[in-house]
Amino acid sequence: MSSTLVTGIAELTTNDPELGVLSGPTHTAVVLDGPAVAWVGPAAEAPEADVRFDAGGRAALPGWVDSHTHLVFAGDRAAEFAARMAGEPYAAGGIATTVAATRAASDAELAATVRRLGAEAMAQGTTCLETKTGYGLTVADELRSAQVAAALVDEVTFLGAHLVPPGADADSYVELVCGPMLDAVAGHVRWIDVFCERGAFDADQSRAVLTAGRERGLGLRVHGNQLGHGPGVQLAVELGAASVDHCSYLRPSDVEALASTSDTVATLLPACDLSTRGPLPDARALLAAGATVALASNCNPGSSYTTSMAFCVATAVLQLGLSIGEAVTAATLGGARALRRADVGVLRPGARADLHVLDAPTVAYLAYRPGVPLTHAVWRAGVKVA
């Protein structure tokens, strides 16, 4: 692979504690050498490279790290969304509609959806993407979902415990998830997740799922505290899960628990909260307590059908009360921490060469001009993809 010198960066967000945010009239430069960052510093001191790209006084930052999506599905739920906007409440059971469509789709159709949404996300600056299974809910359908995802995204999570299929006995289904289903998918995924929520899985069932996954060497993730106060956050912290996602309903003890550990990231999904007209999480309380916070899109056909991390950042600033810097950090470095990765979400020598150049002089424009496409150029692992 060739090397690329990106010059003319008016403001560079690195997320590196030593480098910080680099700006000034002399402009900053970055050298991408193959798949890794080779150099960061003043443009006047930059080494030569095979290719030169002038950012023209624009801002740059690490690529977005979207640590929570559900891209392996078929069909849509536009009618459900319209009904919700007309006043019907969101409930976990709507997932069954997508399960039926996903089971009826071919592998090629599922892969096409993942490719389409992945390309859409990348064109907007997302360079590291997690996605989950969870719309198959049979051994065969969860396996093919895992295989499709593993071929197309950075990180794959097994979410067989997304919902108890209609007509199934909950405890028997948990045994299936923890046994034959987990056996089938374990070689294709890095993580296991559970929807620990009313209408889905209770604390004991969730613990059984997570424990079974950990015994198979998988990392732990939890959907928790979305629809009401529940055990998700406490269970995630107790078991050392990498993240607990949603966190819309938090008691002071939940905030305390998240602040007490560096292991478990509180991943906030503000686009989902808007789409479901649910309460917004208390992001300021989490940050004030010292918890690690990530932002993710939760892209799925039912409750958050967006791939735009920029929208999530703008929402976090305008409605959750985060500063621009806090929101950008949560959508890059926070997501990396939720995936327990040190190679993405940061720009420093040795990190993966994921660079996002904005068509703006500063990252403040992400919230200052909400809804306006601001991606100018994107590199992923040293390859220019947008």
C-alpha cells in the first residue's frame, strides 16, 4: 500500500492525551502509511509520502466508531414507526415483525442490506462498525446471520437473546440460546449480548446467557434500562461487560456503579430515544460521576433507522447536554472503549489509519449545522473510501 500525507488540517482531534487537539495558522498534517498512522504533527515538519491530499483548512478527526447496530435484517417497520408517531408506545415485541422477514430472506439479501447500510455509514465517516445477530432466533438463522455479519463488519455480537420467539417457552428458549445456538455461532462472533428488559429477558435469564457466553470465551454486552428501571446496568457491571447500552432509566445507584468501573462503558443511543419518544438518558450525571460514555447509532429497522453518527453527535450536544468535545469523544474513543479496542477512535502513530475530514473548519459544525452533510473525505485503514 502507498503512503498518504494529509496536509492543511485546520483542527485535528486526536483523542490522544499527549497530542490533544492540534490547531493553528500553520496547520497540522497526518501521514497514513499503509493501514496505520505513521506521523502526526505540524505540516511544515511532515515527512514525504507517495500521495499528498490537501485538506484545505478543514477539520479532521478519527473515524466514527459505531459500537451498536443491528444490520442483519430484512423488511422494514415504517408502519410501526408511523403508528408510534401517532401515539402508540414502543414495545420490545415489535422485533417479531423483523424476525419473520429475516427468516424468509436469503443470505444474499441479508448481505446486501449489511453492505448497503455499511457503505452508507462509511460515506458519513464511520470506519469501525459493530453489528449483532438477533433477528433469526433459530439455530440456523442465527448462524447464517453471524456468518453474513462476520464477512462484512469489524465486530460481530451474538444476540440470540433478543426476544423470546412467539409461542416459545422463555426458559426453554434460554437453554437453546446457551446451548446449541451458542455452539453454532461461537466461531463467528466476538461478543454475546442480551436484551435484559421487561418483555424480553429477566435478570436470571440474562445472567445465564452472559455466563454461557463468557464460558465460551466471548466478551459481554448488555441491552439494559431502556424501557424502565431494571437490572441491566447492575448485571453488566457485576459481570464486567464491555458495555451496557441504552441507559435511559438510571437510578443514582446505577450511575454510581458505572462510575465505579473502567470496564463497563455506558453506551447512549439518542437516535433511538427520539424515534421511540422515550426519555433521554442523563448523560451529564454519568459524565459528572466519572463514567465512560459512548455514542452509537443503534441502526435497526424498528427503533432507530439511521446510520448517521453525526446526527447522534448533534443530538447528544443539543438534547443530552454534552459539549462538542464530549460528544465527539464519545462517538470515537468511547465507541472504541466499548469494543475494547485501542487501534481505532484515536489518531496517533501506530493506530489504524482511520481519518475523517469534515467540510468545516471545526468539529463544532457537527452540532452548529445539524442535519447538514459535512463529510469531505474518509480513509479506513489507509484506503480512501469517500
